[in-house]
Amino acid sequence: MKKVQILFLLLIVISCKSLDEKAESTQENIKAKWINDAFDAIESGNYPNIKSISWWHENWEGTKLRLDSSPEATEAYKNRIDNEIYDSELVFENNKLIPRVDGIYQGAFPDFGGQENFVSDEKIIAFEDLVGKDIAYAYFSNNWIGGVFFPTDDFEIIHNNGKTPFVRLMARSDFSENEADETYTMQKIIDGNFDAELNTWFVKAANLGYPILAEFGTEMNGEWFPWNGKYAGAGVTTEYGDPNYPDGPERFRDAYRHIINIANANNANNITWFFHVDVHSIPQVDWNDISNYYPGDDYIDWLGFSAYGPYTKDDEMEYFSDLVNQVYPKLTELSPNKPIAVLEFGVTDFD
């Protein structure tokens, strides 16, 4: 009788251990499942305008977005990016990036630090070694902290590694979130307060001797950034410009146009300009719709978006396929024929 009891207890222990291991395995594979869902969506043919992708490889604010957060995540990305449709070489026509008919460019933010501007050879090489494939472009931020300056060294490091630099012009004087920046307001940009610095910036850009990719006002429909319309008039229509147009987004639109006009005046025709939105417009109000921010087809070459799954295990699960279904129709409505880039995508690992 005692032997039977002991055997029964052992079976219970083994079964519990097996269930624990299964649960742990399931948790570890959520990120891999999210990655596979993303590639399934991108490769489905349902989003033909998507012509570029770039993973956000950085563990910011306690997240585990880096692809080496678990062996499962690393292998999932490596296996999917190994597909020959993901291209490591960009194609330019008249110094402008053009989409490949049958291919999708692969770039990345290869963990250039929390301030997004610690550009280094080591980070680029490490990311490529991790995923087993070269990237076509490296994404970094040009933060206007202390002034509007041209990041010569960052461009050269990326270019000398055989990649195309992709720069984000970030009009912020510090890294505060969810509040206005009194130094770099959209109205001050429109009024020409920084024209001298911007002229210098674009003269240097024009003289680089190679094409670059650029965007101003990343995720402008998110209130975490100071260039969101919330801080420039929000939905008021009577204090700036068109009386039928929300002032906040209108000021952003005109500031972006002003910057591109300065680039063109300085013959910086080697820049491909992106319009980068977030999947989720925060605040969720009519005036904050992405359509109100768009500078127009005459100014913008590519559209793009950020799509993130949960940052923590307590967040609501949204797979990439859910996210792209929300934003893709809006972008194609803005401009049906513009190529679209998944400029940031990622999800945390769960433990």
C-alpha cells in the first residue's frame, strides 16, 4: 500500500512539473509567436504597399524588445528574415529611395541607446551577427538638445559600414514626455526662428555625396512627443491658418513643409522624406487623426508607422496583424500609391 501511495505521489509531482514547464515554454514563445504573426501578415499579400521593415532593437523602460531577449525570439526572427524577399541593399533613383517590385527592405534601430544617438560600428555589426543578415539602413535620432546641429559623425559611421543612414529630426530640448517643449514649438519653426541652423544642416546634407533617409516629427499623433498637435493648438480652428482646420495638426504640417522647403532651397535632393505615424492616435479625438498632419504628396516620399505589441505582460495583447489592420487603410487613404515602411515594430518578452 505504501509503495502505491509513493508511486501516486511521484506521478503527481512529475505531472505538475510537466505542466509548469509547458506553461513556462508557452510564456517564452509568446514573443516568437508575435514575430511570426508579423511576418505572416507582411508576406500575406494583403498589404502590397509595405516595402520596408525595421525592428526596434532596444530594451527601453523595462521592456525586452531586443531580439536576443530569448532564444525563441532570436530564432523566430532569424528564420523569417532569412527569406530572400528581405533585401539588404536599397535602390535609389535620382537620389530618392524607390521600392522594389518584389522585395522588402530590411533596416533596424540596432540599439543605439536610450537617447537613440549613440551610433557605433559595434552595434551595427552585433545586430547583423545576431539576425544573420545585413541591414540596408540604420535608424538613429538627431536630438536638438543644445541646438540644431548636423550629426556628421553618425552619418559617417553608418555610411562607412555600407548602410544608408536614416535620421529622425527630433525637435526637443530635453527628453521630457507628455508636455510641450517651449524651445522648439511648431510656430517658432514656421516663423523661421531656426532657419539659420536649418540652412547649415541641409547644406551639409547636400554635400554628403550619398543619399540619406529622414523624417521630422516621429509619431506626431502621439501626445508623448512635444510636436503632437495637443501642444500647438489642439482642435482650435481660429488662431492659425485655415479656419476649418485644427490648429495643432496644421502647425505641425506647416512646420514639416517649412523644413522640407529649406532642404530643397539648399539642393539637399539626396534626402528621401518619410511621414511616420503611430498605429494609435493619442488622444483619440477627431482633430488628432493622422490625415490632419500630412504635409502632402508633394513633400513626402514614403509613409510609415510604428506597431508594438505589449510592453509588459499586463498589457492587452495586440498582435501585429491586429495593428496593421488598423493603420494600413488610413495610410493608403492618405496616399494610395506611396510605399509604406514599418519603421518600428517590436514586442517585449514575457517571463
